[in-house]
Amino acid sequence: MTVLELQRIGHSFFGRKVLDAISLSVGAGEIVALVGPSGSGKSTIAHIAAGVVDAREGRVVRRYHRHTMVFQDPRLMPWATARDNIGFPLRLAGVRRGGRDGAIRAAALRAGLLPEDLDKYPSELSGGMRQRTAIARALVTDPDFIYFDEPFTALDVALKRRMQDLVIKAAASAHFAALFITHDLSEAIRISHRILVLDANGRGIAGARILPGAPGSRDDAAVFALRQRFLTEDPLFARIHDIDERLRP
């Protein structure tokens, strides 16, 4: 079953077309990674799919029940504790504090936070712990779809791997689907079922590759081998490390 479908999405920014004829789909329980050159419009696609930005052309069909989003910047409220940041979506939904506590603790545990972390403010947390808090906030409402907009770009290699493992484990246990935006091909190979490559100029999806096995089942050697094969033998990936420095929304 397809839970997200983008049909010939087009978008312009200050009169310049940045996306044209973007069509893609995500199945139930599927993690799809979207890669492409820097500045090609990957994040804009995620924002349109999530309803954060309205497309100028095309149609978005959402067949899931509830989505959340994790950004590169954790976007935590600095005046609120980790507990209150995680529980904020529940507060917006009208859930009373007493009814929020159990869900907050459960989401924090799934994100690898300890009970003593919940009463800390963002300024008291490391970069990795702030991102764990953002992930817990995304998990607290039990969404069946999550958008990840380059969430681990600012983290070092070891910490990035831990965050990837967290997402893989959470997706397997909660069975949510995801669109994962990344510029890191190794991350895309490690975390997803399928990779989509965005055209360098934002003109459609250039192609797709289905990955062998499930996310988390590929060891480091397999990830490295696949990355090398894609970069050296597969023309679909020839331009994914290009950089477009023109302004993108």
C-alpha cells in the first residue's frame, strides 16, 4: 500500500523554478532515502510532502494517519526542559499533563534518553542528546510516517551511526514509513529500503535503486561495497556530490 505519493510536483522560489515534475511514492513501513546534489531541492520536496510548504504545481496524496518531522537543527524550545519539549505535541493535541507522562517516558526511552535527562534544558544537553530529544518528540505521538530532513548532518561519524541505529530500530518496532533526506550516500544505503536520486536541476527523480536486505542488516563492508559500486559503476549517482550554490528555499 502506498502511504505517500507526490504527483508531478513543481515549485518556484522568487520567480525561479527549483522543482519540476517530481513524482515519487513511499509504501507502508518503507524507508525511502532521497539523495541528490547539494542545493537540488531535496529539503523542499520533504517540506512540500509534509505540508510545510505549498507546491505551485502537482498534487500530494497522503494516506497515512499522522506524520511528524525531524530537522537538521533539533529546533527545541530553549526555555523548556527535554520533558516539555518531547511532550509539546501532546500538549498541542489537548492531552493533559498526567496523561502525557507515560508517553513522554516511553518515547524518551526509545530515543536513548535516561530519566535524569528529562529535566535538563537544551543548553545542558550535548548536540547528540538534543537530537535524541527531537527524535523522541517525533515518536511521542506514535506517527505512522516521519519526515527526516538531513537530521544527522551536523553530528560526527560515531554519533551519526548511533542516531541511524536509533531510527532503524524505531522504524522496525513501530512500523512507521519515512522519507529520509540526506546527502550522505553511505547513510542512505545503511538506513533505507530504497534510494531515490533527484535530478541535479530538480527536474524529476532521475532514478531509483532497491537495496538488498532490510535496513540495519548491511554491515560496514556491504555498505562500503555498495557505495563504491554506485559511485564508480552506476551513472545514476554520477552527480550526487555536485554543489549548487544558488539560493534554495
